[in-house]
Amino acid sequence: MVRILVKVKHKEDEEEMQFLYDCPSTTGIDEIARTVIEIFNLQIKIQRLALALESRLLQLGIHSNEAAPLMRALSEAKAYASKDQVLHGKLLSPHILRDHIQTIEKQVMLNEAIGLSDLTQLHQFLSDSSTDSVRLQEDSTQLLWAGKELMKSKRLCDYVGNNEKTKLILRLQPYCLSSA
């Protein structure tokens, strides 16, 4: 398996996000792009959920013992999605990230004090507190390795050979930033 350190700096004033991803060297660049963009977008969603819900709990003056399960779910999700996982050599899975998001949503629904009684209200609350402009889109994001754009019609082995022990750093970047 090729170990890929994915780095994303979506905007100049934002902190760089990182995560690890493994795939066979024969994997298509389009499949890699789809998966790493999905992982990044799920990481962003967890960060936005945590920020919005933690500030909502503070606004409402809800004590930690009332919202302990929700706070635990937020904490676990943030820890799993953090770039600290790179330091520990742990890969991120889109399935586990989705599970964390579902757990947070479930805890919000169970905690009536937050005032968000269904998923529609939760999504409305989140759309008011953050925008989708942070999300990366597959068709408008380029994958860069060693300063070169990886073409989505090729396979990873076309760039790095067939060595399954290869490690590389891949940057995700919206096309609009590449011309700047």
C-alpha cells in the first residue's frame, strides 16, 4: 500500500488540514481524488458541527452534565478527525467519520434542551452558522504531487511506479487558488 499524506489549505488564512490515506499503487487518480475529497469534506463537517454546537451550548448555558453524551460525541469526533492522527500514523476512514457525524446528530436529537428537535432544524442551524463554500468539489479540485498536477485519467503507479512501500505528500487545492 502506498501511504499518502494529504494536505489541504483551502484558504490562505486557514490552518492546513492533514490526514493519512493508504491505497494500492494501481489505484486510479480519480478514485483517490473522490475518496480524499470526501474525507476532507467530512473532516470540515465535523469541525463545523463541533464549533456550532459548542457555541450553542454556551449560549443556552447548558451545563456539561446535561449534555455529557453530546459533549463526548463531539470530543471523540474532533479527536478522530484532527490532524494529530497523522502524528500517530493513523488513517482516516470516511465510514468512521460518517458514523461520528451520525452519533452527533443522534445526540442532538436526544438533547431537547438544545432546541433542535429534528434533522431539518439541525441542518438549518448549521447552514446558518457556516457555509458550504469550504467544501471541496471533485470537479474543481486539483491533486498536486511534487508540484505537478495528477491527471484524473491516470493511475497512481504512472507517477510513482509499482513500489507499494512508497510514501508521498499530496496537496488538494481548488483550481481558483492554483492561478494565484
